[in-house]
Amino acid sequence: MRLHRRDGGSALVEFAIVAPVLLLLMIGILEAGRALNAYVTVRNAGAEGAHWAALHPGATETAIGDMVRGRITSFDASLVDVNAKMNDGTAWVSWPTDGIPESSPKPQIIPIAVEVSSTWSGVTFIGHFFPGGSGATFTSRATADAVR
């Protein structure tokens, strides 16, 4: 008498063991990609905001914030905080209400800084395992020189 072994059920059991691990790995990669996208978006928005403010030194801080938020398309721009500052020669001060006043008798180089920050939240529980957890805050500060 010959005994035959059937392995058909073992493949299904092995798949049932491996499938959740692969699914968690895939979801983790997607969450990491979303977090990286948010970080890069905030970083680039800060650089663009500083560049735009250097080209438009007479703009208000609200105009700078609107321009930065208008550049953000990959997530909700209302979650973005924008803070512009200028260096008056001794310290960093808040952005003037009417923009940077013109210098006389000749233009001066005025360092400016634009800080952009946004909170990121994961869509799955895996986001809680990232540094900062699911409510991580990404912040970028970019500087440029304005001639005024």
C-alpha cells in the first residue's frame, strides 16, 4: 500500500500567516510616503515663500501666507501656518504691516525669513509608530535677501 501526501492545505496556511505581515509592510510604506510628501511640500513651500517675499518686499504677511498656501496642493493648505520676519540689523522682527519700507538714499540688503509649519496625521494606526506620532509637525524656515 502506497501513502500519498497532499500539500494543498499547507500553502493556504502559509499564505494566511504571511499575508498580514505583507499587508502591514505595504501600508507602512504608503504612510511613510505620505509623511515624506508632506515634509517635502512644507520645505519647498517655505523656500518659495522666502523667494517670493524677497521679490515682493512691499507685500503684507497675509499676501505671503496666501501665496505659500496657494502652492500647496498635496494636502489641506488650511493646516499650514506661515510666519514672515525681517532682520532690522540687530534682531529678527515681525514682518511690518505694510511690508518692508524703502530705504533712502540708497537701497539696502535686508535679510528675510519665512517659516512654514504644518501638522501631519496618519490615516492608519501605523502612523503612530513614526517619530512624533500621528500628529507630527513639519516646520521649514527659509531665508533670502530683499533689496529695499
